[in-house]
Amino acid sequence: MQRKAYAPAIAALLAALLAGCTGSSDDGGPADDSNPGDTGTASAAAEPGRYRTLPEPCTAVGHGTLDELLPGIRQISDAEQREKAYEGEATVTFDNDRKVGCQWKVDGPQATDHLQIDFERVVSYDSAVSGDSQAEQLYAEKEAAAHLPEPTATESAVTDSTPAGGSSAAPSGSSAAPSGSSAESSPSGTASPSPSTSTAPSVAPTELQPRVLEDLGEEAFIDDELSSSGSTAKQRTVTVAFRTSNVIVTIEYIEQPATVGIVPDSKELQDRAQKLASQLADSLGD
């Protein structure tokens, strides 16, 4: 009879222990969720950008392309000086991981040509802004600074309908010369300008104006300016800039004829600069 007296007390103790196991945690919070406010959906950081490095700029342009852009380079008689001209000169920068460049300058018998290329890798220090978005913003500022003319819906129609001998808009800073004029002629009367210059350029068609370019990187533009310096030979500067992901590439191509009155040909210089830009864009994609 004495042993049965302990049964109710043991049952009560077991009930109390079971209630403690299914109750709250020591700190009063739910036993199965120590962080009730954590939803498990923390926002992911923005992508840094496709490119983590930049190419070596002075080897980015091959000898064949330099021969085309700098015609006087092949006429350098001294082999050592010619090789040095091909090597170019690296641009001094404070951070080669962020910006690099190279420039070439050749004084030829018919013209002085200068080429400079720059690569800039854009890095975003805001975890909410991707490298691509930061580069897109910087590129937009660069394009705005170029002050490109507004495109018109009738550009091609105006060009196609321009009568023979008529005129159309010329690139920024360009000027027309009377047809047939020449500052340097052979005895037979035929002009003998350098391959990329002319003494009587026709008025440039609308498609040679500074403009946005298609099919080059993710976005691109070309600018074309002709200096208006008085008695000296006119200097033409063609600039091509494009963006691929978080890298912005800028090409500046300048030609100044050795003879006053000869004007660098806009189309030829633009074609050369765009060809180089396409090559650089392809090399970035490799």
C-alpha cells in the first residue's frame, strides 16, 4: 500500500517535464526559430562587370594596321627608328588596372599622323550598381560632351536627292573647296595628294557627320572635326568611342598635311578609325 502512494507524484513530475520540452526557449523566444525577422531573401550584390583586366595597348594594334593609319611609318629609312615608331609610347596612368593607353606619331613627307587609343575599365564601388551600369553612365557623359548633331529622319533622302554639284551638310568644322582646285599638281594638271588627303574635297555627305554608330560594341559614336587654323595646313581629328560591358575604348586619329591647302579626307580617315575600332572590339570579345 505504501508503494502505490508514490504513483500520483511520479505522474505529475513526468507531465511537468513533458511540458518543459515543448515550451519556449530559455530566452522566451520560439524554440524552432531564433531569428523570426530573417526572411532568407537578402538582396544580392550587383554584378561587377565582365572585364577584370585590360589588354596591353601598345601591342593591341598590328603592324599592318599601323601601316594603313600612319602611311609615313614605312618610309622611315632607319630600321631602328622605324621599329621604335611601331612600338608606340604607353600613356602614363596612375592605375594600369583601370586605364591604359598608347600613342603613335609619325612625320611623313606628305602628312603628320597621330594615333592614340585608350582603354578604361569602369569599376563600381556601390554594391547596388553594376559595373556595366556605371560604365553606361560614364559613356553617356562622354557622348554628350561630343555634342553630336541630332539625327534627322530624312538624312538618307537628303543625301540621295542632292543634285550633282549641289551641297549637303559637312562634318563638324569642315569646309568645302571649289571643285577642281589644287595646291599641288603634276605637269599634266592631275593632282598628286597623299593617299588620305585631297586638294578639292567634295562637300561631305550627311552620313559622314558626327553620329552614333551601329554594330560596334554595345554603343558607339564617331566625331569628326576639321581645324580652322588660318594659314597653316588644316588638321582633321576623327574620334571613335565605344563601350563593351564595363570597358570604354576611345580612338583618336589625327592627320595634318604637310602642304597648306590640302585637306585630310574625311571618309578615308573615318573608315580607317572605324576599322581599327572593330578590331579592338573583336579582341575584347576573345
